[in-house]
Amino acid sequence: MPSDAPKLTERQERRITQYLKEVGDQLNDIPSRDREAALATLNTRIETELKKFPNGIADIDLENLLGNLGSPARQASRLVPADKFPTTTFVSWPDRVWLGVCSGIARKLDIDASIVRVIVVLMGLVLPLLPVLLLAYLGVFFWDYFFGERRGIEPLEPLKIAKTLGSTFGVALALHYGAWLLLVFIARGYEAVAAQPLMLERRWSWLMQDAGSWFFWVLAVGLPLAALSALPVPKVWSGTLRKTVHAGLAIYAVWLCYGLASVIAGIVLSGVDQFSGTEGTDALFSLIR
């Protein structure tokens, strides 16, 4: 390391050496001159990043630095031009943004990848198409991962994927059945007090009728996005996708609360219409006013 770089511990030196070796292992199939040039470029970049810590760098900061650079497989694809990178798999192109599906399609069609991405994004704005696009995107990736040569593709983490999908499904299920139980409680409470079944106009009882549909759409969009966040996408995209899923669940919770509030408001207004005009009710309303 140059003199203006922070002094590293022996453990940190070993960690950087290990990272460079792992990147080099991904480049075994290219000429040694190209491999050495790529690793030298990467080493220079690491030195540049280390200069931001003139007073020394903690182990966790070093791990974050290497994590921001990308996994060894992804870093290797960035260092070597596409025409030199020995990959025959469909999705492992160096210019991928998420998993490389759009890049692979663009190369098959011999067009710019940005065109494919723009078309997919525009199609995704049509809500019914979004789950289909997400599932198709994941389907192409998994097909290539398991049936292609997998050269240059980062390994999957099944436990991480299962944990992400399970937590997303569990939260959505808890919100759905929590709202359903509250609706049942409200309806039975009303029947006990009014001695008649709860009958509300749709503008107040829409949640009772549409809860299943909303739950379906939350899962149809949320689960594929959650799965995508757990796959080997760039770190910045992984975090963004997780936040998007969490935001979607939060919006779903607010929407359910709004639906429950609509039911309660409908019951209150229905009671006002039913009992207005009686002597006791008019006296009570006059007192409230």
C-alpha cells in the first residue's frame, strides 16, 4: 500500500488479498496479461478507497468497502470487457443491472439493452402485467442458472431466499387475517347489540368484499420483488428492493386500517339514520351539539 494509505492490520491485509484472489479465480479463463491488468486496476481502486480513512480503517468498514465494490463474480465481470469475458450463459453479461435478463434479451436481439429495459418498465406500469413480468424475469434467470453453464453467475443463497419470502408472506398473512378477525368481531358485536345482521352499502363495506383480492395482489407483486432482493443483484438494488417491499406492506396495512375505519363509519352513520327521529335520540343529539 502507498504511504498515504492507512496502516492495515495483518488480518485486513489477508482479507484484501483473499478478495483479490477470489476475483482472480473468476478470471482464470482469460489470458494472464488481461487477468493481471484487471487485478492491478482493482487493487488501485481499493487503495484509492482506503485513502478515505487516513487514520486507519476498522474491520467492519473494510468489509463494507469490499461489499460496495461487489462480489468477486460481479467485480470480475466489471473489470473485463464483454468481448473478452468468457461467458456463454444468458444472464451473466457485465452490463447487467439486476440479474442480466434484459441484457441477455438485448444481445439475442442485437439491440441496446436500454431499449429492452424501457419497454419492460412501461409494461410494468400496467398493474395486471407487473406480476407476470416479475415472474417471467425470475423464471428466465432460474432457467439459465440451473440449466445453463453458470459461468460468471454468483451462487444463490437458498436460506436467504427462503427467509425473505417467508417473512414477506408471514407479514402479509398476519395483516390480512388480523383485519379479517377485526371485521368478524365488529360484525358480531353489531349483531349482538342491534339484534340484526350487519348490512352496509358497498362504499362502507368494500373491505369485507375485496379483502381477498387485495391480499392476492400484495402477494403477486410483493413475493417476486422479495425474491429478487434475495438474489445476487447489486447491493444497492438489493437494499432498494427490500425497502420497496417493506413500503408496500406498510401501505397495505394503512389500506386495511382505512377499510376497517370505513366499516365503523358506516355502522355509526347507519345507526344515526336508524334511530334519528326518536325522542331520546334527538335529545342526545341536541345535548352533543
